[in-house]
Amino acid sequence: MPPLITQHDLENRIQDLLAAHDPGTTSRLDFLHARFDAGLAWLHYPPGLGGLGLPRGLQPAAEKAFAAAGAPDNEPQRIGIGLGMAAPTILGFGSDEQKQRWLRPLWCGEQVWCQLFSEPGAGSDLAALATRAVRDGEDWVVNGQKVWTSMAHEARWAILVARTDPDVPKHQGLTYFVLDMSAPGVEVRPLRQLTGEAEFNEVFLTDVRVPDSQRLGAVGEGWKVAQTTLMNERVAIGGGAAPRESGMIGVLASAWREQPEVRDPALHDRLLTLWVAAEAARLTAMRLSAQLAAGQPGPEGSAAKYAFASLNQQISSLELELLGEQGLRYDDWTMRRPETVSFVGRSPGYRYLRAKGNSIEGGTSEILLNIIAERVLGLPGEIRVDKDVAWKDLPR
Amino acid sequence: MSEALLYSEPEEELRAAVADLLADRAAWASVLARTESAEPYDTELWKTLGGGIGVAGLLVPEELGGAGASLREAAVVAEELGKAVAPVPFLGSLTATALLLAARESGNGTAALADDLLRRIAAGEQTAAVAIPFSRSPDTTYRGRVSVTPWPPREDPHEARLTGRVTSVADALPADVLLVPADGSIYVVRAADAQRTPVTTLDMTQVLCDIEFDDAPGQILAIGYAPLAQALLSAAAVLASEQLGLAEQCLKTTVEYVKTRHQFGRAVGSYQGLKHRLAQLWVQIAQARAVARYAVSSSGDEQVIAVAVAQAHCSAVAVQAAEECVQMHGGIGFTWEHPAHLYLKRAKSASIALGSPARHRRRLAELVDLPAS
């Protein structure tokens, strides 16, 4: 067992790193490399892979210390899929060689990752996906179409789930790969959404060769591996504590305060009801992060994601109604490629439209309710007519 | 701050002690039977809870024989009492205790009188209640119909006579002492010196009464109503936890029932029409826990906001849980013999008690600067 590292040791290590690599004179990438190599990147990762095997709860304090010293960060919002989904999966299922190869450039932001899971024919029912991977010598040959892929146009790597055996029931015939987005046969097209912009892409895969050395987990174990990715996705979407009136409710409250002419007594109680609901959701997220820090992970993550989707939709809807004539206008329908989604800084119409995606992306609200009902409350599962049927015989 | 939203180990121990006692002594069948008896309050249970476990003296400082605990511990007790819809005067007693504590700290009254009463409450010798309608919210500038004569008192400035009427008072029936707001001050009146008339109430497990004062002797406790406002705020904070407990219990029994009840050859809990509503209720309850914990963990101006949020949210969640409990039990849920109605009646009453959700939202509008017009 390695010696335990105390909070004090950790602070010393951070100060030592900052002293040896002055953020003021060190290049951004050099600093990030040094931070990773010192085990001060993601503290809960193992030594040698950017961490020190410490509790997750210590991370915020470390981030604060680096930020206070003016150190560059790894732009976490730009590499969220790598950090939040690809990395834990590689850590959990990758070989030593795979971990050494991918985790460092991932954390340092040198290589962007994307996720090739959803397909036009496989949304909530992800395990029914149809993209095929066929073994050919030391490679797999991949054909199919993926959709709703953020950052595909900037990504170097993708995590991919593909069907390697169509003759067994759907969950059993899947395998998990890492795909090189610069390989021949990968075509990325923007997918324009109802807001006018394109955050996401469609990815067409035509005879793309993936070396077997880029497989994560055993052949046929892809569903199990994907569960790790998806669990981490929900933690990423739902979690976090924020100050009061952050997010959409703050925008709505400001509109009410700053524009007395739009105040309508008939909408007042609705405004306060939503204010209370937003505050309740905020405190619940705060309680969830306290639970996680205390090592009591709860199923509140799914609940938080469900609650925020519903709240965002109701708040943005009321905002449009409240604004009246202003609500008739839209800022810009130009097709653009935003790197991050922000509800603030766009017109109310954008907020209303973008919030519609909140109850679809990362698990629809209906699926989340099924999950809560079945896994938390222990209610009977949905009737599965496809359970024992070979994937190739399922109606599609 | 966020750790305060969790439960501490001593809080869990207190919860377990109360839960064990209630499982033993307040099974719902006996709670139901008592509602039609001559003794709507379970005074024996209250003695054990109050004196034995020390629930009555939770907030009372240790030097006066209490536990010196905070609202957080009281809230955990309230959760368990809400789960059992137990007919004990916990909330009324807590309100009176909070008032005495606030009066003691205000320095604007008779500290010795407050100390003496707090000692008796902690020892389980006496139970006190505040003579104010149960529906009063913490924000109201209270104007009662009890007046003081003669004014100013001629012989002893601490002695006065009270005359007038207060309606729909909670937990005053089993009380020995009444704390009575009258003419801008708060007086202590022996319950025996007032005429208490039980009211037929919607919530049969918490019987209210109307109180008539006819030249009743009173001792002045505090000048001004500030301690009253603080007491009602504390009570509203703790009530949110009672509502949380009630909602949890409704969800639990309903989930158990829909797993066993079969129609059309399937457990009714396998239908999404019920599954999704129960999941939504669970989400609401998870939120209720966070806001209820926050209400009993915050202080000062922040507590005023936190309590308004908790009351607006938890009142609605408790009612929703109880209504779903009745509906998802189908026919049996509509009968007298099933406990669902006890929860429905308590939930609806509790949502009105200490201010309705709409009232608390209106208060919030002032507190967070979102005026109606």
C-alpha cells in the first residue's frame, strides 16, 4: 500500500509544481504536461496516470489553488466528453498500453474526444444499434451511421459501440472500440437543430478500419463497457452546486425586476412557483454533491437531470409569454457551430427552443422516470419483447 | 454549508429511537381508533417521547435541563412523527419553546418566568402551547382579539387580566400553559384559567380548539411580538420536515401496494401511468429533503427565505404524496379502514398551517425583490 497523502502534502506538491513550472513563463501545454506527470491532474486517478489515488472530494481545492496561481486549465468545457465519458471507460477497461497512450493527451486537451453511440434507429434503445464491425485480420471494418455527436468535427478520437454479432440478442452482440476520427472513411456532417445552429454532427462510417488493439473490453462485452460511459454522463449532466438564481431562473427574475412594464399579476404566482422549484433543484444538487463528497453516492443524479430539464422548459416558456412583443423576435437563425451551449447571451426564443433538447439529450425524461421507478423504487420493469430475440430478427 | 444538508450520526440515532417508539406505540390502527375516542391526544405517548426520549426539551439549553439541540434535531423527530401521523403535541410544544427561548434572549421581558417554564417543559412536567390560530404564517403582523385589562396594570406591573377569543389553536388541548399574544405583548396564562372548546377538525389526528379568555389572570412574558414571529418561523421550518416524513411514508406504502396489487394479470405498478407518477413523486421528495434540511440549518435573513421556500415546496409535496396514495390504492384507499385518509387529512391541514404555499410565495416575492406589480 502506498503511503497516504495528507491534505498538507497535497498543498505542498501543488506549490512545488508551481515553483518548478512558473505559469507566468511556462507554455500552457508544458504546464499541463507537468501537472499531469506530477499526479495533480485528476487526483482520484492512479499514480502514473495523472493522479495520486486520492478522494474525489479533494479536486475542487486543488483546482482553486491552481486558478489562484494563474495557472492555465485544460479548458474542461471543450473536452467534456473525453474527461467525463471516455477517460473513466479507458481507466476501467483499457489495457496499460491503452491508458498510457490516450489519457495524457486527453486530459491535457491535446486530443479532443467524441462519442459514437446514438444512431437514427437507436436512441433510447441504444442496445439496438446497427453499426457493424466485422473482423478482418488484425483490424475491424466498421460501417454505419451515428448521430448527435458533439465535437465530432474537432475530435481526434471517438468512443464507439458497434455490433459485432447480429445473431445473438441485442445486448450480447456489441463491442466497444476507440476509433481514429482522422481515419479514411469517416465523414462528419453538421446536424442543424431547431435553434438554427449545429452543436452536433452526423458521422458516416464507410469501411473504416479500426485495429483490434483499439478495442476496449472483450468482444461481445460492449454493453457492459458502455454502461460505465453512460453512468458518468449522467453525473456530468446533473451534478454541481451553483449560487441562487443561477441559470434560467436568474434570467427570468432579472427580466421581471428590470422591466416593470412586462409584469402581469396573472403571471406572478407562476413566477414565484418556478423560483421555488429552481431553488429546490439547486439545494438538491448541493445536497447531492455533499453526499458524493461524503462517499454516499445516491440515485439523485437521474432526478437532478430530470428536474432541470422540466424546469428549464417551464421557465423559458414563461419568459417568452412574459415578454410579449419582444418574445415574437428571434436573435439569429444563422447556421453556426458553437463549442459550448449557453442559455445566457441569446434571445429568449433561443432559450425556449434549446430547452426542448434538455428532456431528450442524455436520456429522455421518460427513460429517466423508468430508471427511477425501477432501480430506486423497485417497481416492475417494462415488458421486453426483444429480450431473447436475435438482433437480426428484430423489427426495425 | 452543503454538509449541513445531510444527517449527522447523532441525528440518525435520535431518529431511530423515535421510530422504534412510534412503531411500538403509534401503529396507524391505534391512531385511527383514537380519533373517535374521548382522548384525541395520546398523552401517554407524549410523556414517553417528551420526558423519556427528551423530545420536549430538545431546544431547551442544557443549564435548564434540556438537550441544547437545534432545529435540525427537532426536524428529524418531526419527520418520524409525520410518518406516523402521531397524535402528540410536538409542534405546538416546539412553537411555545421557541417563543420562550426568543423571549429569554430578547431581554425585553421576564427572563426568570421563561427560564422557569423552559425547565418544567424540559423535565416533562408541563406542556405549553401558543394561543394563535394554526393557519397564521410567520410573516403576519398578528392582531388578535384578546385584550388586556386593566391597562396599564395598577398594582403589580407583571400581572394582567386577559379577555377575548382565539380560534383554531393547535396542540392547546393537552397543554398546561398557554402563551397568549395580546395587545402587543405576550402573556403566560394557566390553561385551566381559560375555556378550551375542541373543534371538529379536518385532520383528526391533530385536534384544534377555540379558546375563550374571560378575565383570565396572566403574567407578562415579553413586550412586543418579535419572539412570536421567531417562534412561528422555527415552527414552519420544522413543519416542512414533518411534511417530508409524511410524503415519504405515503410514497413507501403506495410503492409497496402497487407491487402486490394485480389487475389485468399484471402488478399495477408495472404500468407507466403509475410508475412515472411515482418516480416524479420521488424526485419531489428528494427535493423536499434538501429544502427542509436547509430551512432548519440556516439562520438570520437567509432562514426567512429558506423557510418560505421549504413551506411552499414541502406543503405541496406532502399533499401530492397523500393524494397519489389515495388514488393509487384505488377503492381501498377511499375507505375509512385504510390509513391513507389520515395522511390526506394531515397533509392538507399541514399545507394550510403556518401559512399556505401561496402565502409563502407572496412573502418570498417581497424577500427576493420580485414584486407583483
